[in-house]
Amino acid sequence: MPAIGMGTWHMGEDRASEEDEAGALCAGMAAGMRLIDTAEMYADGDTERVVGAALKKALHGGVPGLTRDDLFVVDKVLPEHAGADDVRRSCEASLNRLGTEYLDLYLLHWRGDVPLAETVAEFRKLCDEGLIRRWGVSNLDVPAMEELMAVPGGDGCATDQVLYHLGSRGVEVALQPWLRTHRMPMMAYSPLAQGGTRSRRGLFQDPTVRAIAQHHQATPAQVLLAWVLRDDHTVAIPMASSITHAQQNAAAAALRLTEEDLTQLDEAFPAPTEKQPLDWL
Ligand SMILES: NC(=O)c1ccc[n+]([C@@H]2O[C@H](COP(=O)([O-])OP(=O)(O)OC[C@H]3O[C@@H](n4cnc5c(N)ncnc54)[C@H](OP(=O)(O)O)[C@@H]3O)[C@@H](O)[C@H]2O)c1
């Protein structure tokens, strides 16, 4: 799984911005980003249409040499569509809106009333039929992950996508170590603090973050992304609707924070020492 990708939440909500949004995704691909994260929930499917337009543009000359196999498309099924038959219907509708034949990763967006065993069985069928390459979950904490491991095929889960950034470190107490033990990468959403316990403005304006950014000739946003990516076990999926932001985010994957940077950031934004409820948006 690529370490850095592109989120898409809120794209497709305003027709007038769609072309620019697809352009930003295309620019991100041109700058080297290969993972795109979307969901059937976003703009009731219209976000997937914007992603589809970006894929079409990138794969038809927008990004020379790029092929579908180079890309890693992530989509999510709503919990109310996670039962037998409904998963397939949702998946096919998403593929249709995206204009692609398969998803690289299909996630349960959050846990609802459908038993995990039923959803996993459907995901496995979609894998067998080649509609999806892998499946995973989102917004599940350790007890639900333990439950997942106990259902048939549950240990085939590829990732857990959760809210994580410098100002929202609750998962470090239990979930992140659990995922490491199970050799499952964590996918960090809202890595630029769109949601979570600390305000985004506070993080971007923080003197420690700003000093480290200045030292590396980077932006505060790039420092936040490099921090999420520091352990090679976490994927970050920042959303950028501007081309400049998309290019900066692609470049952030090459930024390596020093031990001293990490110590300073730990002092400014300490990790909690006790288990916290999962942050989510
Ligand atoms: N699984 C889930 O339940 C869940 C929940 C939330 C999000 N997600 C996924 O995670 C993705 C990312 O999370 P998010 O959208 O909540 O927020 P985010 O990535 O933390 O923040 C997005 C905001 O950051 C700005 N930004 C992007 N790059 C920047 C840069 N280099 N410098 C300064 N500002 C920058 C964007 O502005 P511009 O648009 O102006 O560029 C946008 O306002 C979502 O889009 C979605 O795909 C999943």
C-alpha cells in the first residue's frame, strides 16, 4: 500500500468546483501519489464521479505512462449496505461511478448493525470474483478488531482506517500497537487535523511545528504529514482540493523528521498515557 494518498471527502458537493477537484487529484497523481480514498457516502456518490473524472484524465494522457495497475483505489461501503447482497450492489454502483473495473481496497466505513461475519463473507466473495483486491475496516477500535479476528476469514483484513494526527494521538495507547502486532498497516484519516481533539489552526500555528517546518524548508502541513508517516507503518490520506496543496502533500512523503524533531513534537503534543475513546468524524 502506498504510504501517502489523497482523500476526497467534500469533493463533488459543488458542481462548480468539480473540475478543479479532479484537476487537483490529477496533479497529485502526476506528483507521484498513487492512492485515492473515497466512499459511497461522500456527496451521495458524486465524489466517486469526481474521482472517476480524475482517473479518466490521468489515465488518458494526463499523467504520461500511468496505468490503472499503478493506482490504489480505496472505497467504502456504508454500514447499512454491509449485509448480504447489498455489499455487491454498493460495490458495483461505486465501480460504475468510478469508471473502473476493480477496487484495490474496500472498507466497511464504520460498524453498524450487520454482523461482521456477514460483511466479511461478502467481501471475500467480491475478492474471489475480482471486483475488489482486498478488504478492510474503518473506525474500529481494539475490541471490535478482536471480534473481527474471530469471524471466518476476519484475519484477512488489510487495514483499519482511523482518525490520527499530531493533535489526536489516542490510538497510540492500544489500537496502533495492536495493529502492529497483527502486521496490519494503519490508515490515518484527517492527517491534517480537519477533525479530532485539537484544532487544525492551533497545530498549523504552533511554534514547535513552525520551527521544524522552517528548519526543513517545509510547510507546517508537510511536517504534520511527515510525522504521521514517521514509522513506515501508517498511511496518510490528506485531502487537497488545490493543486499546490496536492503537490506539497506528495513531497511530504520524502520529508524525514529527525529524532530531535520527534522529541520536540512529543513534548509539545504528548501522547496520552491511558486508553481514549476512538476519535472519529
Ligand atoms: N473513514 C472515515 O470515517 C473518514 C472520515 C474522515 C475522512 N476520511 C478520509 O480522509 C481524508 C482526509 O481527511 P479530511 O478530509 O477529514 O481532512 P484533512 O486531510 O485532515 O484536511 C483537509 C484540509 O486540509 C487542507 N490541506 C490539504 N493539503 C494542505 C497543505 N499541503 N497545506 C495546507 N492545507 C492543506 C485542505 O485544503 P484544500 O482543500 O483547500 O486543499 C482541506 O481543507 C478524507 O478526505 C477522506 O477521504 C475518512
